Amino acid sequence: MRAHVYVTLKPTVLDAQGQTIANALRRMQHPGVESVRQGKYFVLTLADTLSTDDAKAEVERIASGVLTNPVIEDYTFRIE
């Protein structure tokens, strides 16, 4: 079983790296891009012995306690 965790800055937090990327894209003749928000992506391989509910609970604990700074970041995940 794998968990795909996506971590992004909260919408209220300035994303300087995203702004830099957006500016570079405009200079590279990509005027259709209005903004960019950057983030992090993690793939966790989980034990097959975990139930789906236990896997979700484990990923929640890991994402909220280890992979993110809850003051400035949000996360979402999916399990497959």
C-alpha cells in the first residue's frame, strides 16, 4: 500500500519561490500562467498488513506531526 502526501503552503502564506517561478514563466513566453504555488510531495510505502482505516490514521499522524509545519502548511493525501 502506498500513500501519496502533498504538502503546500497555506493560501495566506507568501510563496516567494512560487512567485519567482511564475515570473520566470512569463519571461519565457508563458503568459497564460497567472500564479504558481510550490510544495512538497512524499510517497510512503506502508505495510500491507495495515487496514485502510489504520493506514489513513497513520498517514494523518505522519503528515501532521512530521511532514508539515502546521502553522504555515496544509496537506492532503491519497492511499492506493
